[in-house]
Amino acid sequence: MSPKFARIRAIIIKELLAVLRDPHARIVLVVPPLLQLILFSFATTLEVKNIDIAIYDRDSGVWSQEFTQRLAGSPNVRRIVAVRSPQEFARAIDTRKVIAAIAFDENFSRDVTAGRPATIQAVFDGRRSNAAQIVSGYLDRIAADTGASVRPAATTVGQSVVTHWFNPNLDYLWFTMPALIVIIGAVSALAVTAQSVARERELGTFDQLMVSPLRVHEILIGKMVAPLLVGLFNGTVYMAVIPTIFGVPLTGSILLFYLALIFYLLALIGLGMLISSMSQTQQQAFLGMFLVSVPAILLSGYASPVDNMPGWLQTISLANPPRHFLVVTEGVFLKAMPAADVLNNIWPLMLIAAVTLTASSILFRSRME
């Protein structure tokens, strides 16, 4: 083995030992990502369940009762709250006792029976706008089903058949689990890398690196390989856990997934090295990692679609590694994304990795000198 590769191997082993020699550190690297995967899979649900709805029934007829019974039978409804006055109707929303309140007028059942248009008043809690829109969709569906039972012949004209590609049952886990690989992977990679140089400075071993026979690029390679290996290990664990335990299908190319994962981790490692090189202590590195990871997650498209953001913010998000890798993970898991589409999202990761790694190398070299 050439002296160059021997030195690189030595620094890689040294960095891995720095990360893994502490039993507590080994547990922190493996257990928290798994716990986060399990907890976030249930905590970050996009479904709206266990909802309470108020009913102000001034009709008490057969069709208002039919609608109420259909509503109560919905698996997403936890409780129907009966109110007796307009004041109770308004108070139920004001106090967040319910997310929606429905009112039937006195002639509701009579109008339905006579074939006249019948109106249902629905008031939603706009403070929970996203949940309110979803609940509104539930009520529209129940109202349509109730109307179909009144005049079934009319529903045969213009009837539509809805098919949800890639997620037929609209199971929220099929969306959140691939996305959690992106989110948790970003936090883990940044956390490990951001502490690297800062830990050396805080422990007083940074000066030893400066006088060692190692060249600057060899030190950088050694410090970047360790978080890369940790990220690949966690990614492999996720790839095994998500299909087997949570039942999310893995339909695409595993090879392309790992190719994208490598460049995604390299882009994050470059950011982490920038943070670590600028930090004097591990506390500063942690705060810098937090400063970077939160906007990266928000601009990834996980919490809200990128298309809903202002144009200037969409442009900024193009420099965000999680945005591109999120497309790859969802495509590889759910729709067997073709290689050409995967590569269209990998080359931006390659470009971001080249920029961040170059910038961190320049900054690290300047600090070494």
C-alpha cells in the first residue's frame, strides 16, 4: 500500500474510532434514528382522525338523522356533539371543542323528500386550516353519498371513477416513510459532520493534526468518510425496516437509490464541514447545524409542496439537497421511477456536493494555515 493511502486509511480509522469508541456514542448513532423513524411515522400523520363535530339539528327529520348517522359512522369521526342553540353552535367552534359544526334548517328533510335543493350549513375552525379543508372533503363525500341514496338513478349520469396512482388507499405512511429517510438522514449527517473539526478544537487535538504528516486533503477525506459510512448504514437500516415493518412498497432500483444517497450525503457533509470549520466549540457547531437543518427541512417539500412556495423561494430551494433527494426516495419506493428521472435529480445533488465540498475544503485549508 502506498504511503498516501496508508495515511488516508489511518485518518479514516481515527475518525471512526472517535465516533464509535464511546458505547454511548454508538447507541446515539443507531437508536435515535430508529426511534425517530418509528415515532415520526405516527406523529407526522397527514390524516385527520378522531375529530369531533357539532350538530345543530332544527329539522329532526329522517334525512337529517340519516346524514348524522352516516357522519357518526365515519372511521375518522370520534364524537358527535349535539348543540341546542345558535350560541352553543358558535361556542363549540370558539372554544375548539369541535373542528366543524353543522346546522340543518327546519325544512331540510321536507326539501330532500320533495326533490328540492336542500342546504347544509357547515362552519369550520379556520385556525386549523389544513385539517379543516380535509374535514370539508369528508363532509362533501358524505353529502354526495346521502344524495345518491335519495336519487340513485341520477347518479348514474356523469359518474366518475377515481384512481389514486402509486398510493391507491391514500395511506399516509406510504408518503411519510420515504420522506423520513430524507429528513432524519439530513439531521444525522449534519450532526456527525458538524462536530468533527469543532470537537478537535475543543479537545485540543486540532494542533496535533496541523503538525502531523497528513496533508490537508487527506485530513478532509478522513473526516468525510466516517459520516458517509454512518449515513449509508442508517440508510440501509431504513431500506430494510420501511418495507418489512411498515409495508411501504419498494418498487424501484436499489442501486439508483444508493447512488443518490451517496451524493446526498456528500452534499450534506460539505455543509457540515463548513459549519464545523467555522465553529470554535461543539456548542457552536450544534447551533450552526440547527440553523441549517430547519430551513433545509422546510424547503424540502415534505411539510408543504414546493410549488406552493413563492417563485423566489422555489429558486432558493434548488440549492437544497433534501428537495432533490425527496423526489428520488418517493419515486424509488412508490412508482419505480425510471433511471432517467432519477438521474435528473442526482446531478443537482452532484453539483451541490461539488460546491459545498470545495467551499469547506477552502475554509478548512485557510484555518489550518
